[in-house]
Amino acid sequence: MSSSAPVDESLITAQGYELLRAELERLQTDGRRDVGARLLDARHDGPLGDNPALAAVLEEQEQLETRIAALEAQLAVARVARPTRDGSAGVGSSVRVRHLHNDEVAEYELVGVSDPGIGDGRVSVAAPVGRALAGRRAGARIEVSVPRGLLALEILSVQQAAA
């Protein structure tokens, strides 16, 4: 079994940071403008107690503001990960591995906890496989416990993200 150091939850890939920043900007401009326009329209249909459309738009506005606040908080503490200098895997690295039970080769991009788009080959460093790969170099063999059992991997290569 592999053990690992604690995960720095403030680390994020440059791409992830930019996606979160763009989402925040879109919600603060277009999102607020659209909800505001629908709010004005719904208020013409009567007071809140007799107006389910107004209640729905107010709920949507609350959800929008909650998401904006969450993004602002994430971006306030986010630190774009720098490539490792020692060849070890870290946030932003692409890691090619061979599954020792079937010789299948896969490639994973290690991403930060708050990176958007986890899945499709993007693995959070807080997930079991990501934790096991972080800090390791090519040639390392690891075993990691996943929901389907024990996964045995050999790291074939570690490619650092561009700085």
C-alpha cells in the first residue's frame, strides 16, 4: 500500500484557475444581468405570495450569488501549481502508467482538488490514485486501494506541465 503526504487543497492547474476565473466573470456579468432582467419581468406579475415565477427567479438569484461567493473564495486561496523540478508527479503533471494486472497503459493528468473537469483522465491529487501517484517518479510501482479493490501500477513516465 502507498502512503502519502497531506494534500495542499489550494493548488490548482493554470488551466483550472483560468476556467474558474472565466466562470466567475461570466456569472458576475451575464448571469447577474440575465437574472436581473427575469426578476424585473416576474415582478410585473404580482407580489411574491401570488407569484410562483417571482419565487423561482429569487431562488435562482440566491443560487447564482452562492456560486459566485464560492468561486470568489476558491480563487482567493488558489495557488497555481508550479512544475516539479525533480521529475516527480504533482499537480499539472501527466503520468503514464501500466496496470500490472493486465498490462494496459493509461495516462492521467494530476489536478488540484478544486480544478474543474475532474474525470476523463483528470485525477485529483486528493483521490486515491492521485494521492498514490503524487511525489512518485518514473519506474515506481505502487499499490492503491480503490472501491473495486487493489490497483497495482507502474509509472512509465512523468511529463511536467509547461511553466
